[in-house]
Amino acid sequence: MTKKNYLFILLLILTMIPLSASTIYSVEDNDMNMSKLNVSAEQSFDLERITDEIKTHKYYENHSNETLAWMESLHDKKVFTGRHYMVIMDSDEADKLPTELATDIIVYDEFEANILENKSLGNGLKDVLYVKNVEFKKQGIISFDEYNP
């Protein structure tokens, strides 16, 4: 091998090392940003239905107009409700979570996802999370008494 070939191979290796490191960092960073979430497994709702309810229902009368406008800008999304938050996601992400109707118990889904945005609807109201990369973990059941002690 000539000196030029050695130099070319060395340059190629030195170029690949930072690229490899950044790829590894990116994968690890993605895993680190996964959050565990818990929502009602009863059903998902169209985002438009939720924003209409926020505009008209007395419970939401002191809502954040900024958060509502942001929610309306997302279009064609699905919403699951949790105890302290609403979770917005694309339809294909929502399809990853099983739904179950029950009358005398609460069925919930536990999953992990990347939280892209976290906004507040206002003081005393639920937070609104926008997520992607949903990974279903398990479905559970609790009684109404456990949910509202």
C-alpha cells in the first residue's frame, strides 16, 4: 500500500468516528427522553371534540387561550385522558394502545413515549402532552375506590 492509500484510510476512519459517536448518542438520547405515562383505556377522542368541550364547558372556563390555540393548530389527532393530563398523539400512535370498555372498574394503559410538548390548560386543570413513539407496556385494572380514595 502506498502512503496515499494509508492517508486516505486514516482520513476515512477519523471521519467515521465522530459520525458513529453522534449516532450512538442520538439513540441513547431518544431512550433517555422516553416517559412512562398512564391513561384511561376506555377510548381515545378526536382532538376537535376536546377543544370544543374546552371552549364550552364550565369546568374549563379559566383555560389558557394560548394552550387551546396550540391544541387547535395540531389538527386530526387523538386524545387519551389520564388522571393529571391529556395525551395527544397521531392516530397511528393511538392505534398502538388497546381500548376496553368497562362499567364497574377503570381499565388503564401504561406506555412509554417521547413527550414533544407539555402545556398547561391553566391553574387546577390538566396538563396537555403531545407525544410520539408510543410503546405500549401493559394494561391494568383498578376499582373506582382505588382511583378516588
